Amino acid sequence: MTDESTTILYRPVGEHELALIHASGDTAFPLRLSWQPIFYPVLNEEYARQIASQWNARDGKRGYVTRFAVRSAYLAQYDVHTVGSAIHQEYWIPAERLDEFNAQIVGRIEVIAEYMPTD
């Protein structure tokens, strides 16, 4: 018997990244740019909302929070990194392993929040 338990993760994204997610049929995150060595899904919705509203929704652009499930057994190989307070937790997935990560997503990536620019 295999363990099919999943972990719910969140990813704050901007308009361009969301368009690429939609182009995949809402099943995969786009490859990282050359200057982005890691993909960092976050463990807490509040943290994802902070990033989407404070960073992605700037300069006339919108920010979004996505939610998705990943096989827990796959995530077990990665450490959780806390990068601020207790809610600021994320996984660091090496960019070169993003295709492998995407293959571990169960179901669709869904948008759960949208933020308008504040400036």
C-alpha cells in the first residue's frame, strides 16, 4: 500500500506566473528564470497573502495566492525553512527539480485570493 497523503501548500504569484499556470491547465508551476535558483512554496496561507498583497500587487499589477496539494512523501526529502516569524515557513525546491516537484502535485492549482495594486 502506498502513502497518498498530501500536504497543502500556497504560492504567491503575479499576473505573468498565473498566466503560465493557467496555460498548464492549472497543474504545474513555470520553470524558474536563470536568476531564480529556488522555487519556494509556503506552508501558511497568511504568509502567502502577505507576499501577494505587499510584493506581487505593486506597480500597477495584481497579486494572487494559489493553493495546491503535494504528496507528503515527496516533500519529506526537503527541510522547512523559517525566514521570519513562525508563519514565514517555506520549502526551498531547487529550480532544476521543479519538473519533478510539479509531477507530485495532486489535483489542480487553485487561486484563492486576488490583490489589486495599492499604489
